[in-house]
Amino acid sequence: DIVMTQSPDSLAVSLGERATINCKSSQSVLHTSNRNNYLGWYQQKPGQPPKLLIYWASTRESGVPDRFSGSGSGTDFTLTISSLQAEDVAVYYCQQYYSTPPTFGRGTKLEIK
Amino acid sequence: QVDLQQSGPRLVKPSQTLSLTCAISGDSVSNKSAAWNWVRLSPSRGLEWLGRSYLRTNWYNDYAVLVKSRITINPDTSRNQFSLQLTSVTPEDTAVYFCARGRSVPGASGLGPFDYWGQGALVTVSS
């Protein structure tokens, strides 16, 4: 199975500041023939299911604010929130869907400083 | 808009069978561009994919190795829903269970990110 490792486990950022979350996969999730990274990011708020934010490592899901962006390739990926808003307090997960089973990181808890 | 509504008992006794159903609206369980998944969340294991069912030329199932001997996911085309059965449960199976739709994508596994989720159900295994 591909192991997804996120860092940090938790993060406190001031409103309006940048938040950066990292995700590393134990093997590459880049498909060589189509050059897509099979990597998604999810946001989970308390009492709610996870919500898909980003897929193909950098493509925003419809309706997701443009302050959320994803980058990286191969085994190293980053989710960036450019200007933190109060409603962004949540746990964020990365997931690979390159191979079965799909696997998730352990999550990064984002709070307001 | 796709909506997934979960139902089923929230308390299950050890050694018994956990059963949940996910009713689909706004899509079809027979959609050949989707897969229908069960995922659980627990403090000890985080988000853990359990398995999926999907229709291509035939119906297929994939299951996580950890639960493979105990799990069944069944599509029900007449009711447009799918179900999870997990047998011989222990307290380790206590978790929030989610159903989720996965997109079909080209290449690699062919099965992509989870774009719609049920509301979640905390299932407790206890006598």
C-alpha cells in the first residue's frame, strides 16, 4: 500500500496569513503516460464529512475558493491557503488514488492563532 | 446534485454484523463513471478505505486487505443504493462510517477522488 505522510500534525496561523500543509507519498503517484499526479486534498470540519478541495494535485474542485491551491509532483505535495479565513478551521487530508487501496494521510489540524 | 443518505443501526454487539445502507439521489448506482465506496474514521486508524463496488462491463468489488474476510458491499439497483456488511465486529470496528462516490479517471487504477460523501454514522461496537 502507498503510505501518505502529512506534516505538520497541527498548525496555528493568524487570520489573513498563509497556511502550508505538506504531504509525502511512499512511492510516486505520477502516472508517466498522462503526466497526472493521482493526489487529492480534502477538508473536514467538525461534524461533517470530508469535502474534496483539490484533485490531480492542483485542480480546484468546482466552488472551492481560489485561496486554496495545490502543488507538487511525484512524491511531494503541498496544500496552500493564501490568506486564512475563520471558516478554514478544519482538518485537512491528502489522498492518493494512483493504486488500490486508495490511502489517506493522518490529517493536519488547522487552527487560528 | 448528488446526495448520499446513510442509514443503519448505531450500536452493534461484539461478534455481530454491522450493516449500513447508502441511498443515492441525483445519480445511479449503475453509473459506469463512478464507484461506490465505504470509508471509516477512527482516532486510532484515521481515514481508512474499506471497499467499493462499481459497474463496468460487469459488477466489481475491491476490498481492503484488513477487512477482506469480513466485508461485503452490495449494490441494489432496484432501490438505487448500496450497502455495507461487516461481520464478526469487535470494539476496534467502532468508528464513523461514510459512504462516498468515487469518480472514474483515466489511467492507473481507473478510480479517482471521492467527490460526494454521506453525512457519516458513528457506529459503536459494545455489549
